[in-house]
Amino acid sequence: MDNKCGLTVENSDRVGFFRLDLSPRLNHQTKDIMFPVNPSPVDEKPIALGAVDFFSDKKKPIADHTGLQLVTAVEDRISSDHVEDKLAKNELSQLQVEIQRMNSDNQKLRGMLTQVNNNYNSLHLQFVEFMQQQENSKSDRSEKELSRTKRIGREESPESHGLASKKVPKLNPYQTPEATMRKARVSIRAISEAPMISDGCQWRKYGQKMAKGNPCPRAYYRCTMAVGCPVRKQVQRCAEDKTILITSYEGTHSHPLPQAAMAMASTTSAAANMLLCGSTTGADGLLNTTFPARTILPYSSNIATISASAPIPTVTLDLTQPPNSLQQFQRTSPAQFQVPSPLPTPPIAQVFGSKFSGLQMSQDIETALPSQAEHHKSFTDTLSAATAAITADPNFTVALAAAITSIIGGTHPNISDNTTNDNSNVNASSSIQ
DNA sequence: CGTTTTTGACCCGCGC
DNA sequence: GCGCGGGTCAAAAACG
């Protein structure tokens, strides 16, 4: 810009002056302006000394050489701009301070996260090593014991090795992390007329039994998408309401999953993973609490049921809850979900609108998940919503993890405090798919 | 003919 | 030790 003007400010005792070099606009004319020294704060009313056009949009506050802050108001416009500029600068400096503070916090949090990760990795490594040692010692013992048994035929078949290996966890359920994973079961309650819910995976039925207390048989399926995939699934109709289909998943897929199976896999994985994280973290977990799940789960009271009767820790995703619990969820949670495709009939759409309603855990864990659509496509969407809720809603995740911790923590009270860092991993989704 | 389902038998843990 | 119940196996049958 060619309208810059030089400015020199000096002062002596009570009087100061500044010399303006008005070049180049005014042929390098100079103009000396006298002014009294005003040690008062800059926001006091400036003293107008004359009309001088600065030609410039750069109107900086003037500071004298002695450190006194002076405001030289040549005209009202300049002075007002000057004050605004000062205010803007103050605001800017405040923002900079704020940014610095946030950066500092961010650095601290990063450090904590790194430490948590390191602790987790270290403990996980120790855990794996420990379990492998136990497995080795146990399997040696088991082999000798099995060699004395009368079950000769099965032991000699190729499958018998698989059978034996599969039955190892029964001897010691905590032998390996994988075995531990297998201890968790994700059960999904959904209203469906179909004999089996389409979840994107391929299943082969390998058994059917009449379960006690239920006139409907329980069917057993195993995943056939890959040879040796350990994932099992149980399908049974609810004894109380035969329109409700209860599907339980157990195990971890040993192969990539198609897109259609990812929703279910992610849902069960996230839910089971939180359960399992809770099981390995002890009572001093994320929220350092053992108070009842009901008190820390804000979602719904009527969907919160606690049952310690299950032999295997089971997460039940109840997709059948009525709208009242749905409303409760909507009121209390920021994460809300809607199935994109509307359902055919208003009542169904109302009741099974695929928003979150409730989640039950067989060990008295209560929280919220979406209710379900009756149709399979909608069901998949619902599961996507459930997945999103589990993984995205901090309240949900924290509540569920805390509930798990509070319940299962009591069963593993001797885990050291360091393991509490595991709870930072509650969002992981790799265990059960 | 290969795959899946059916179904009776078997194994195993648990409680009495 | 025995019975019960859950889970699995595997031969036979059914299916595509």
C-alpha cells in the first residue's frame, strides 16, 4: 500500500509528540503533533489533537519509548478503530491462550492414552503368555488322561483333534484369550416369523434339542463360510412369546465377512467385547464402581434385568421392546437411530421402528439398543444402528462397560489395578463377529 | 453327487 | 453314583 506514513513517537515529562511522515501521499511532508503524556489506561477517552488524515487503514496503537502506553487520537474515527483493534487484540490473545491451554490438555491426554495403550499391550502380552503356559501344562495333562479313556474311536479320527481342542476350554475356560472370547455369548431377541434370521453368514445345522422349559426346540448351527470357523449359533423361539426369535452367537469368525454380515458381526462383537473387557478388568474399572447397573444406566428401567443364572456371560440385545422404552431412550441418549426404509404398516412401524429401546444382559446388565423391524432388511439396518450406538454413543458405551465391570468385576476381584486400563478398549470390535 | 438337514446317541458338567 | 440338561457327533435321509 502506498498510503503508509512514518510515525515516530517521543515524549519528555508531560509532553510528547509524534512526527508523521506523510510520504508518499503528501510529497514527504512531515507534521509534528504535540500531545500531553497520558499514563492512564488506553481505554480512557483519547485526546483529540487535530485533524490529520492518515490515509491509512493501519491504525496501530502507539506506545512510547518509555513503556507508557499512549493513545493518540487524531480523529474520532481513528480512536474508535483503535479501541476496537485493541479489543480484537485482547480477544485474539485470549483465544491464543485458550488454544495453548487446549493444546496442553491435548498433549496430556495423548500422553495418558499412550500410557494406557502401553499398559494394555503389556498386560495383554503377559496374559497371553500366562494362558499359553497354562494351556501347555493342561494339554499335556489332558492328553495323558484322555489316553486312558475308553473313547477310542473319536480320538483317532482327524476330527477328534478338533474335538479335543474344542473341549480344552471346558477343562479350563481361561486357557487362551480365544477361549475366553468364546465364553461370551451375544443373544439377540427379535420378532420374526421366519425360522431363522438372515444375518449374512452361511450356517449349517448340526443339531437340535428340546430345551427344558420351552416347547420349542433349540437348533444348533455352525458357520460354514470357512472351514474350521468356530462360530456357533443357537436359534430358539421364546417360550413366552413364540413370535420372538432368540438367536445366540458364540465364537469368532476366522474369515472375512461379507458386507451383509458386518452389521450383525459388529453388533455382537462390540457388545461381547465390552462384556469381555469387563470380565478381564476387575472391579476397579472405568468407573471404579460396583454399584448396581441400574444406577449407572440411564436408559430404561423396564429393560434392565439382571440374571446371574447364565452359565456363560451373555449379552442380550433385545430388539422387541415397546415404544415406551424407546421413548425413554430417546429422552436420555443423544444417539438415535431410524431405519431408512419405513415399515409397511403403521403399528409395526410404530412398535418396531428400529430405534433403540433396550438391551439386556443375562448377568443383570441393563442398557439400551434398538428395537427391531420384522423384516430382514430392516433388521440388518437395525443392527447397524445398534452397532453405531454401541460404538458411537459414549454414554451407552460407558454405561454398558461400567455395568459389565460392576457385575463381572466381582467375579474376578484379584485383577490388579493396572488392568483397569483395559477399559479404554471397550469400543474394540474384533472379538465376536 | 455334493451339500444340508434330521435325529438318536454320546459326552460332559453339575447338582443332589 | 446317578440323573438331568446342554451341547455335539455322525450316520442316514432329504434336497438341489
